[in-house]
Amino acid sequence: MTDIAYNNAVDQYADGVYRFIVKNIQHEEDARDIVQTAFEKLWINRDTVDPIKVKSYLFTIAYHQMIDHIRKVKKYTVTDIYETSSIDPVYQPQHELRQTILKAINELNPTQKSLILLKDYEGYNYQEIGEIMNLSESQVKVYIHRARLQLKEKLSHLQKASA
Amino acid sequence: MELNQDNYENYLLLYIDNELSASEKAAVELLLASNPKKAQELKALQAVQLKPEFVEFSDKSSLYRFDEMNASLDPAFKKTLYKSSLKSAKLIDIKKIYWATGSIAAIAISIFFGVKTLVNQPQLQQPQLVASIAPIKNNIPNKSVSILKPIEKTLSTTDNQLNNQPQIIAQPNQVIADATLPIIASVTNNDQPILSKETLNADQTATMVESSSITADNTTMNSTISVEQKIEKEIFEEINTEDNDRVIYISNIELDGDKFRGITRRLNALFKRNKSEKNK
């Protein structure tokens, strides 16, 4: 991988990787650091990384960095997120459906959240997500389906409450 | 697995995740078209899907990297930084020339020795080859010998004359016999400078020999003249090689001397140039 190819990868994937991380951990500075580390590793291993798999390499590195970061900080636990993001559905206006969904997603555990983000934002298939997150294809499928149904239930609950 | 009432939700989830085959997709769409309740369920699932959202990583410049920044530079790139890269290429060429000249020299030597062995063979089918090479071969290596031998011959003949003449001439008249001695001495003395000059003239030598042996016996006189002429011929052929339109024979190949000289000059010029470049 040449320096030109690397810089092209920065242009193409830096935003996506950053979005994936920042939506997960909800912390811009830490997300930036994780993205920096991911690209640093890509630069070091640029000769061994398959040019076709640069994107998934970056997401894999970033994901594992993020998991390490979450473990270290212990700030972004499921319960914490749930507590901070819990909203009284009664005062939630209808037009803010999008925000409601995002908040509902934040109530998911980090694995589920990552699965949904990789699927909906990046459009990866189950197999690719499994490779990034070190999961089997069937595990990915089950976890995503469970997360979707969970979100649907949450949303319908919110809508019912607001109605 | 077929689409039915129990597993349709799973199919809907796979449908929104775009994980179904074309036929499965068609089956789901058929079900949705005929069943509005299930179409509503699909809409509820699609509602919790995240819609594409642009988030920018603001400090991309901090991520950019260039090879020059790397401490261990790529050797190929390093090479381009040196001005002498062209010079080194030239040096390789010179080396190649050395090898070429070396191999040419080796071939030339082998041909020379090949010719030598051919010449040494008693019978040669090409008379021209014998005519051209044999005299050179006989003359050049034994140049000094061939010159000296005739002198010895002349000396020996004159010695014989000296020894014989008193016996022959003693009886008729002593005066003539006495007179021959200095003359013969002068002949032998004159022969050496003439030979060393190597510009022997046939007429001159003939007259000199004649004058030297006026009083000598006719038979001895003839023998000395023939010997002198032989020397003259041999030397003449040697001298003739200095002609401008000389021809060099390698085996049975005829080479133009001038052209050969031109090639050697060019080669010399080339080596001199290379040397000067190297010194620079």
C-alpha cells in the first residue's frame, strides 16, 4: 500500500469510522483518539493489509480499540447509558422520532449497538460484521434480530405513551 | 426453509437487512402484498432502522501520512534522491566494456595460436596461406638470427678466401694476393653497416661485392653475391610491411591494416575517456 493509497483511505473511511465510534461511545475526543489509533495501525501495517479489505481492517481495529476503551473507562456501561438517556415518554414530541430512536439505540448494549451501526450505516452483511466483531454469522444474525425487535418494542411503547 | 406464519418475522428482519436471495425476497413481497397486517409490521421494523447520517471527522490532516515522513525510507525512493544514480549506471556500462574487450582479446589470442598450429603443420591445402605467413613466420622470430647468419656466412666465405687465396694466388703473383686482404676486410666491414641500415640496395651491394672480390676467385665471388642477394631479399620483405596499404592476415581472413589501426585508435580513445571520467 503506497502513501497515496493510504491517504485515499483517510479521505474515504475516516468519517465512517469516526461516526461508528462516536455513535457508540458518545464521546467526541475519545472517538477521535480511537480513529487516530486505527489509522496509525493501518500505516504501520500498510504493506501487509490487503488493499481490498482496508475499510473492514479499519473498522475491526477501531471496534476492538473501542471495546478496550469501554473496559478501561467503565463509563459507557449499559446501565449508565440507560440512566443518562432515559426520557419520560410523555413529554416526547412526535416529530422527534428520530431522536427517540437514537436514544433507544443508546439503551442497547455495546455489541448490539455496534451491530446495528455497522449494518445500517455501513451496509455490511452478516458475514463481514462477524469478521469485524469476531463473531459467527449466525451470532450476528441472532443479535441483530434481537436488537431490532427490542427497538421496535421500545419505540411502540414510546409512541403509545405519547399518543 | 419456507416462508410461513411462524417464521415470517424472521423473514421480515432478513428482508430489511437485505440478506435474502432474490427468490426469497419475491416470496416476502408476495406475502406483504396480500397481507396488510404483515406490511404494517415491516413498516414498524423499518422505523427502527438507522437512516444514513453524515458525521465528519474534522481533523483529517492529522491522519495524512507521506513516505518521506517515514524514518526508514523506501530504498527505491532513496535511490531517486541521489544524483549519482546515472553515474553508477555508466560505471556498469564501463565494466561491461571491459568484459567485452577482455573476451575479444581472449578470442584474438586463441585465433593467433590456432593460426600458429596451422602454420606448423607440414602440408597446407591453401598455398596462399603458406606464401603469406611462412616468410613472416621464418623471418620475424629469427630476425636477429637471419641477419647474423648471412654475416657469418660471408665472414666464413671470406675466411675461406683468406685461407685459400694465398694457396691459389701465391704462386702466380704475390702482389695481387697481398692486395686482396685489405679489400676483403673492407667488404666485411662494409657489410655490417649496410645490413644494420636495412636499406640495402641491390646494385650497391653487387658493385661493392664485385669490387671487394676483384682479385678473388670467380667461384667464391659468385657464392658471396648469392648470399648477399638472399639477405637483401629477406630484408626487403620485412621492410615492405611498413607500407600504408599493408594487409594483416588472421588465419585465412584478410584484414585491412588501416581499418584495424582505426579501430585500435578508437578503442584507445574510449579507454582514455573512461579513465578521465573515472578520475573526475
